[in-house]
Amino acid sequence: MKEMKHIVDTTLRDGEQSPGIVLRTEDKVKIAKFLDELGVYEIEAGVPCLGAIEEESICKIKENTKQAKISVWSRMRPEDIKKSLVCQPDIIHIGTPVSYIQIYSKLKKNKVWVQKQILECVAIAKSNNVDITVGLEDASRSDIGFVLSLIKELSREGVNTIRLADTVGILTPNRTKEIVETIKENSDVKIEMHVHNDLGMAVANSIIGAKAGADFIDITLFGIGERTGNCNFYDFIKASDSIFEFAMTKKQIREVEKQVYEELRGAM
């Protein structure tokens, strides 16, 4: 029997960062309904701290979807977590820098600060009974020892899913397999793959990550996203439906693409 893998669609969050695409609230609601009917496990609907219009879009998406879990993305800041809670999402993804170049050079902080900050954010979300996925940003350039230590602390606080983010798109299949297997061997957390396509290997890396034990795969329709894009939804399913079980078929995805294309074309 083929193993079931869950699809997390981030077209409305990461996909909207694709150059030239700006989605109106009504566009987002329509696309979310298409994805919901398709059987997507989770829809990442947006970033609440961007402002009132984004909050309105997320709330309307939640009102107009029936099956998919609705998640939002948040920076690792307590005030942003509180803004996310206003939208009453099912899941909050908390972006957490884990590479030293991001911690020390970008944020001008240290590992202790990161650990303290993420645990504070987790506590706020947990106290409001919201599920959490901690996104390990720039995980592909991180120290695996620090990653494992952080996962251990997060697990103690009830976090059971981490997002392995290839933020700058440099993962290769071998490195993907190595990271996923190491995390699985040293923890009980579920893993979500979030891969960018800078080297043209987003689909390949996502498949290898799934084979190595990742439970959730982040995709976007048409593979849109910042820079060269994200893992292409249709291509991923087409390339791996003989290996894994999914809630949708290639034909169904093509039908949704046709419908969504009209929405995206109007937004370009």
C-alpha cells in the first residue's frame, strides 16, 4: 500500500510573492475554494501582520472553505503571533531563522535569543489552542546540531511539526535525504518540506524528502513563488503518484489550474 502524503498549498502566501502577481481578496477566496474542493490538506492563506486587507482576506477564506485546514505565516515575534490569532487560523506557521548567517549576520542575535523567542511565541499560540508549525528558515545552510537541539526544546513544548525550509533554494536530493533522515532518526516530529526552485530541483527535492520520511509537501499552483518559484503542484503529483497516495488526481489538478489561471491572469 502506498503511503499517504499531505499537500500544503502556499499559492496564496509564497506564490503571491511571484513578480507581477497581486491578488485581490475576491481572487484569493475563489482560489482557496478551488483548492478546498480539490482536497488539499492545508491552505496557507497569508500573513496577518501585513495589515487589515490581508486579515480580511484570511478571515473570508476561512469562512468560505469547508475541508482544508487554514494556516497563516508569522514572523517569530510575539506581537505578530497575537495579530495572527485575530484571524482564528487552524495553524500558525512561525518562521524561525536557524542558519548562523541569518541569526548572527541578518538578525544580529545569537542562538540563545532564537530559542527564547520561539518558545515565547509557541507559548502564546498554545495558550490560545492553536496548532503550530515551526518553520526552520534557511535550514539547508544550518548546523544540524543546533537544529536538533531546537527541535528537542520545541517538542517539550508540544510542537509536533516542523517545516524544513530551503529558503535560498540550494538543496540537492542527497542533502535533502541526509537532513530529513537525520531529523527523523533523532526526533518524533513530523516534517514539512518547503523547497524553492533556484537550482531547478524543487520537485526532485520534495520527492526525495517525502521518500525519506517527510509527511507534508508544500507546493504552489504552476510552481509560482519568489525568485524562480516553489515546488510545482502538478509536476510533483505527476512525478510521484506511483510512489505515494494523494487526495487528488493529476486530472483534477489540471482542471483547477484552468480555473485559477483565469484568476491569476486578471491579477497580473
